[in-house]
Amino acid sequence: MGSRLIIALIVVLAAPGIGHLSLAGTFLAKAWLANQLIDRAWQDTLDGAEKVRPWPWADTWPVGELIAPRLGIRQIILLGDSARVLAFGPGLTEGLSQLGETGLSVVSGHRDTSFQFLQHLQLDDEIMIRSSTGMYRYRVEGIEIVDQRYAHINPQIDSGTQEKLLMLVTCFPFDALRAGGDLRYVVLAKAIHSGS
């Protein structure tokens, strides 16, 4: 009788742990599958298709690829910067310049997943952006921490510039225990023109 009680106690105590491991495995499998579907949608986009949704109910699609060669980073950029989009990767803010166009393109990502690498970027690092229209090279010109309650995109940068600018934005600090907060880590890069 004593051994049956011990076995029953072990099963009762182990069940929640097994359940949590199973749930974690399910999340990892879904994340892996989502990445595979996003990569496939991006390849279809490069092959000439437009607005290829990674899955039928997706409210976003791949619009570019971000490469940080020194850090070995390659990520697909999705359209939009809502929480639903950023859960799957970095997102391009709508209403500003498209990737590779003149003006300011803003790409956001989560500090603890897709944009965790931003903390390792340095001034003069190269960032490459690939869109359906070509490959564009940028050089990191500035890195700063701003309070999003008081900071805003300079309209002169947004609409008046004849340069191609790229802004990468994530929450700060990178090791915060809680998500959110008002601080943002901002990386500004400028297009590298041929011959410069």
C-alpha cells in the first residue's frame, strides 16, 4: 500500500510539470512552423508574387529582409508594427517610406526576440536591406535611448530628406524583467551610396 501511495504522489506532482513541458513544446513547434511559412512567403515574394500571406488568416506579409553581416543576423521583415505582427518578427511601420526608398523607413522589433541583436550593433556597422526591388546597404550613423513619451519622428527627416534612412527601434533596457516601458533603443542608419 505504501508503494502505491508513493507512485500516486509522484504522478500527481509530475503531471503539472509534464503539462508545462508539453505546452512549451507546442509553442516552440508553432514558432518553428511560423518561421518556415514566413520564409516560404518571402521566397514567393522574391519570385514576383505580391502580398503573400504566410498563412490564410495572416494580416501581414513579408516586405523585406534585414541582414547584419558582422553579427550573422538575417531576419524577414513583415508589414506593420502591431503586437500581432511583432510576435512573428520585425515589422515595417506603415505610412512612412517603404524599404529602400528615399525618406525614412522605420522597422520595430521586440527587445527579447527579433531585435535583441540591436544592443550589439556599433557605429559604422553595415546593415543590408533586401526588398522586392533590390538590395540596399546602410551604415549605422547613430544609436540612442529615447523616452517615447517625448520623442517623435522629425517631420523633416520623414518627408523632407532626399536620403534613404533606416531607423530600427526596440524597447529598452534589453534585460528588463517586464515588457513595455517608455524607453526605446533607436538605431539610425543612412544608405551607403555607390562610390562612398
